[in-house]
Amino acid sequence: MSTKTVGFWKQLTGGLSRTASRLGNGIANLGRRRLDTATLEALEDLLIEADVGAETASKIVSAVGIARADYEMDGDEIKTLLAIEIEKILAKAERPFSLDASKKPFVMLGVGVNGSGKTTTLGKLAGRLQAENKRVMLAAADTFRAAAIDQLVAWGKRVDAPVVAKEPGADPAGVAFEALEQAHKLKFDVLLIDTAGRLQNKTALMDELEKINRVLKKLDPTAPHAVLLVLDATVGQNALSQVEAFAKVAGATGLVLTKLDGTAKGGILVAIAARFSLPVYFVGIGEGIEDLALFKARAFSRALVGLQDYTEAS
């Protein structure tokens, strides 16, 4: 296993430790036993507690039961079977994160409710792209909150990326337009635009996003080229309604799940993948710039159930 893979696995298992501890300990407490009806029901309850969702948990456990009906198994064998079935669900959400090189700058909107980690995620993504020799500009179009502007400016300084920002209350579309104008003129590769997340007022949010899209298209008819929805894992099942709303209101094209290190509800990603067809590009597993990890279905499924080993090929 490469040093890079070991580092990623350590980050991921650390980030999912609270979920894995609850789920893994619950499985371990079952002891060595047959996969009879009582055991399968107990496994289903554990998955529901991890926020996998009742319907998805039932499908996973049913598949496990069919595969090994009445076999006697120990905890790690049960975890492995669960991981296999979870990976099948997550696999459709694993797609490579890439930028269309023909779009310069490549314009991405960051969307999500306030407190989801949206601004922080865009800052981390800027740092990641800069490390890949991309010239990145940030735009603080969440002008509703002064804290969001200050936070993005701070991230810009941290990752050495310029930030287009105005005073609180400024027109978000105007900020986005000016940022794209500058990014074009200065030949930046990527423009990341932070937007407001007032989902409780969907009409205002939709009007604001539509206006941002409209003014961007005056400079680039194909912009925005991607809409990244940032979700907070700690909200559990509420994340499903957020995905549904932002898919309709903002046209989300991909997902990031943050704050996995602060929740025992990491299974919500399984529920999201089972219900929606959107790709999951990254998972947030800590506060550092390096703690925005590419989503890998196999690694995530094994870390989720508390398995202690991982290889890319196996």
C-alpha cells in the first residue's frame, strides 16, 4: 500500500470513527452467530441508527441474508459482508472530479445551507486546485452574512488565492459578474463562487441564484459549469431534503459531505447515494486544508463499518 493510500485511509477511518465505533461495536456485541432473522433485524437496527435509512438498511440486510443465509459468522465477517453491499450502493456515486479544460475559467458555484461548511469547503478546494497548479480565484457572493465574506477572504489569504468581495448586503450577482470579468481578464483557470444558503426562503434563494446565473451568462453563455452542493453530515436524514431542494433550486451537479469527524451519522451518505444520482466528489474529514478527501466507495464502505484494513486493489 502506498504512503499516500495509508495517509488517506488513516484520515478516513479517523473521520468516520464515531459512526464506525457505534456500528462496529454493535456488530461486535452480536458475537459469533448465525445470520438468522433475529441477527439480521439487529443489523438493520444498527444501520438505521447510523442514518443509512430504513429502506436502504432493509435492502442491505436482505442482500446479506440471501448471500449467507444461516451461516455462522464472526464480527469481522459480518462487517465485510455489510461493506460489500454498502459499496455496491456507493459505487454509483463515485465519479472522478475533473475540470473541463476548454472552459477558462471553469466556473463553479458553491451552494448549501448556512453552517454546512460551504465556505470552508470552497477554501479547501481552492487550496487543493492551487496545489495542482491551477490558478484559482474566489468570489464572496454570499453577501447576506458578513462572517461568510470574512471567512472566504481569510481562506483566500491562507491558500494564496485572490478573493473578489464587497461589503455585506452588496448585490451577489454583481460580485459574481465582477469576479468572472476579472478571472477572464487575468486568465485564471478556475473561479469558485460562494453563494448564500437561505433555504428556508426558497423563492428568494432561487431568484438570487437565477440572477447570478443570468449575469454570468452575459460573459460566458456556458457558465456556471458546475454547482457543488455542500452538506453537513451531522444533520442526518435532513440532508436528503436538502439534496432534493438544491437539486431543484440550484441545479446541483455534485456533492461534498462535510463534518464526518463530528458525527455518528456517517451512514447518511449511503442513503443519499441510494436515492439520488448525483456524484459525491469529496468528503470533509477534518479542519485542515488536506482534510478534503476524494470520495472512494470501497474505502468509505469499509471505514463506515469499522474494518481495520484497506487496499486499493482488494
